[in-house]
Amino acid sequence: MILSGLAAVGLTMGGQTAASASARIGASAGHGVEVSIGTFVVERGARLAVEIIREDPCVCLCDAILVTEFVLLDSFGDAIRCEAYDEPADAVEWLGRLSLTEAESDSPLPEGSYTLRIETSVGTFSAAIEAVAPSAVAASGRFSASASVCGLELRVYRLVTQEDRGVDLALRVGDRLMVALAGNATTGYEWENALLYEYAVLRESEEMEYRAKPHPQEMVGFGGEFLFRYEAVDVGPQAFRFIYHRPWESVDPEGVVEFAATVD
């Protein structure tokens, strides 16, 4: 018996097709989940984060999903960057991240088409990426699609870290943004977005998440990351100011990260 399904969507704005998504699943021999989304348009050299989300309650494929490989491919299908896991990572905890830069020089990759591919124990997840000049992002369409199958969804984010202080991101309506800031919650310090807007262009899609770094000796208080997720819901500019502080102390913050985003 073969179980299969296929779904696809394309969104058009201003005469241009912005993004499409497809998903399918097969239960015949050699077939597994195939989820693909794109095209995501980002500026050259951008940092990206990728995660696999499982709906709750689970509807099917409810066993643990293990990520075995995370690859960036060029337009010819050749691997530019490849991260293979000696010990497969649990997809629930996994967060893939990379920069669209040369591995050796860290200079931005050329403009063009790329593919992010995640190999897992249940199949393949992939996302089409188009690297362009910053001025070309706004002209590429306004929506990004997502795809899910069997309650599994692939999400791609524009990633911001402490290294991106002062940047001005170019985003589209529908794009996702993740802010990942290193810190240690066991000290009482936490990162907080100090700028709140009644009518935000980018709205927080989930509550802040703190992930402690894994440590081989299982040491407590080893540190980790504060993760903030946003989705672009309207056009316009928006400033961000994250402060690292103990909320009950009336002193200057220990750290500040400021950046901006313009959504078209």
C-alpha cells in the first residue's frame, strides 16, 4: 500500500511570483518525507537559521526525527558547506545556521541561486535561496511561503547575532527573523527587546526561548542563547534595541545590540 500526498502554493504580487512550497510523503520502499520551500530572497552574505517544527498534537510520523546532515548547495548541486553529525541531532532541539559566505575567506558568495538541504531520518527538507544585492530584495515580491507535511514544517529565518550590531536588514512581508544572543540565564541576566511598538512591522511570533548550551560534563550554568522569533507582517522600517540586564536592577545594561529592518 502506498500513502502519498502533494501540496503546492505560489503567491504573486506586482506581476512577480514570490514564493512557492511543496510537500509530499510516500510509504512505498525507498520513499520518505520531501518538503521544499522557497524562493527566499536575501542579501549576499546574509546569516540564516533553519528549524523543523512539529505540530502538537502529532498527527503522524510521531517517532523522534533525527537530523543527520545540513548542506548548502550551489546552482549546480555541488556542496559549498556541509555539516554532518556523527551523532544525529534531535530535530526538536536542532537549529541549523550558516552564512552565505565563502568558507575560507568569509567573503559573500556571488549573487545567484542556492539550496539549503536537511537530511533526516524521515526524509529530506530543502529551501531555495536567492542571494541578491540589498537593493534588489524589495523588488523580488512580498511573500514567503511555508510548507508542511504530516504536521512537520520547515522554517527559514534571517539570523541576527551580536556580530550584526548596526545592520539595516532588507526584508519582505512574510519573511521571518530570528535574533540569537549569547548569555547565561543562571546569572539572573537576560536579553530583552527594549523597543516595543503598538503597530509593529515585525511582530514576535513566539515567546522568547532560552537554550542552554550542551556540555559533555552536564555542568549547570554553562551558558546558552536567548532566541527571539519575528515575522514581517507589514511594510515600513523598525528599529530594535536588545539589552542584557537583570530586570530588577536600575543600572546600565551589561550589553546592548541595536539594529534595524526595513520591510517592503
